[in-house]
Amino acid sequence: MAGFKETKFNDRMDTAAKARAEMLAKAKVRAEAAKVNFESKTEERKKIAAAREDRAAKRAEEKRLAAIEAEKRRKEEEERRKQAEIDAKAQAEREHVERVAAMEALELEQKAKRDARYAARKAQKKKGGR
């Protein structure tokens, strides 16, 4: 069994300096690795950001085209609605004219029947019927 070895102050200082130097060397190696890793990750992040911007631009363009298409469909639907309204008004006007003509014809027919009955009564009176 070895005995206790007493170290001198200078020995302890040298050992501490060597330990600090080793720690500094390890830190430098890690820093270099981190720098290389950082640069590769930075490039990767730039690519990801560019792809994201491209997708956002594509979505914005699709949204714009969809809005244009929706506006076109809305205008077409509005035109169809207006045309249907015009057709409905024209149909209602034709039906009204037909009803008025039918009413006038009915009134003329009723008037003719009334006049015929009146003339028959007058003729009967003239003959001396009543």
C-alpha cells in the first residue's frame, strides 16, 4: 500500500492549469462542432422558410382565384335571378292580360244574353203576351 503523498502548492497549481487547459480544449472542440452544426441548421431553416413562403404564396393565389371564381358564380347567379324575375313578371303580365280578356269576353257574353232576354220580353209584350 502506498503512503500518502503530499503535493506541493506548485504541483497543485500545475494540475489545475492543465485541467483548465483540457476543459478549454474540450469547449473549443464543442464550439467548432456547434458552429458547423449551426451553419448546416441555418441553411436547413432557410430552405424550410423558403418552402413555407412558397406554400403561403400558392395558398394566397389559390384563395385569390377561388374568390374570383366565387364572384363570377355570384354574378351569374344574380343574372339568372334577374332573368327569372323578368320572366316571372312577363308571365304574370300575360296571365293578367288573359284574365282581363276572359273577363271582358264573359261580360260581353252575359250582356248579349241579357239583351236577348230583354228583346224577347219586349217582343212578347209587343205581340200582346202579357
